[in-house]
Amino acid sequence: MFFTTLTLIFSVRLRQPVHLLCKKDDVADRVITSGDPARIEQISKLLSEPRLINTNRGYLAYTGSYKGKKVTLCCHGIGGPSSAIVFEELVLLGARLIMRLGTAGAMSKRLKVGDFVIPTGAAYEHGSLKNYIPKLGFPAIPDIELSSAIIRESIKKNVLPVIGLIVSSDAFYAEDPAFVKRWVKLGVISVEMECATLYTLGLLRGFKAASLLIITNSLVDPAQSQFASAEILRPYIDKAAKILLDVAVTFPEAHK
């Protein structure tokens, strides 16, 4: 136990990742993340010569090439605390642009299962971000240029995304009717669990951050309350991945 603690202290002091057990050369400066390792596995099939670079803690990660450029795919797990660890360590390993390919629940009746959402910002109440920014109302907003590139690429691929505010929640099973009513009243269109963390760390650590979300169910339409299965989502994941991969390899160099 003593040596484990000592290793952790030295790792943090030296700013070396302790969860993503790979080297800087393994990670591209362009990264696409997702919460589900199965989705990372699926997306990896779109890369040329994908190489598995991490399995530790279930944070599955691959690096390969797409249209001749190096790209990394990485699972960030569920919720703010898990994703914060991965985003922080990806930056330590050289990431300068991180995009989340995620899923979300609709909080607007105009959103249907399979619709794409590009957030303009992510509200949040509690959770791990309060440890980063205590007692301040800090805005969790994505990089405008990167989000705009995702919008343009979506339209180019005949996808019309819905653009608006979302909320990131760290308590999946606490999202009761009162929670939904409160955020719907404020104009929030969907809920997920990691975007606020990604955007805030992008601002704090100096990397480009943005997201493309796929609606899996609805919290306001009883007819679509059931979660879409992995099989139903598969073609949507492929379409979203191709959008983000094309953005990843065409976006101008992102310097810290």
C-alpha cells in the first residue's frame, strides 16, 4: 500500500498518467472519445491499421490513421469524475483537440431517437467540476470554431443537427420529473453526463473541445422513453464517427 501511494504521488508530481498506460508517442493530438468501450471498438474499424494502446481500467484506446492522418480513439467511462481523469491524462499525453461522440436523452419533443445534437453549452449543478471551480459560476462552453466545423461537416454529409443548450448530470438515477421540468423550463434540449467536464477542462487546460451527441431516448415523450438498443444505434454511431473523423483530420493545427 505504501509503495502504491508513493508511486501515485510521484506520478502526479511528474504529471504522468496513472490510468492510461501508454506513451506520448502512442497518442495523437486529435482524439475522439466515447463513454462506451464497445463504441470505441466499433469506430476503430474505420481507421487504417488501428493499434490498441490501452485497456487499463476499461479505458479502451486505439490509435490509427484516417485519410493519412493520425487519430486516437479513447473510452472515457461514465460521468464527470471518470471522464475528467481521461481528458486530463489525454492532454498529458499530447492531445490538443478532443471531441466527444456521445449519447443523450431528449428534453425537447422536437428531438427523436437518432437525431444529432451539437451543444452550444452544458449546464451543470454539482459533481466533480465543483472541485475544479469552487463557488464560481464558470461557463462550460465548447470551442466555437471546432463546433462550427462539426456543424458544417454534418450538413455536408446530409445530417441536419439540432443545436442548443444541454445539461450534464452526474446522477443518472436522480433524473426525476422535477429535474426534467426544471431544465426544460430553462430551454435545455437534452441531458447527458460528460460534456460540461470536457468543455470546462478544455478552457482550463487549453485544448479544443466539442461534441456530437445522438439521441437514444426521450424524457419528455413517453412513446420514446425506452433506450434504443446498440443494434439500432450502430448506423448512427458510424455516421457520427465519420463526421468527427473528417473534422479531426481537416481542422487546423490546435496549439496549446
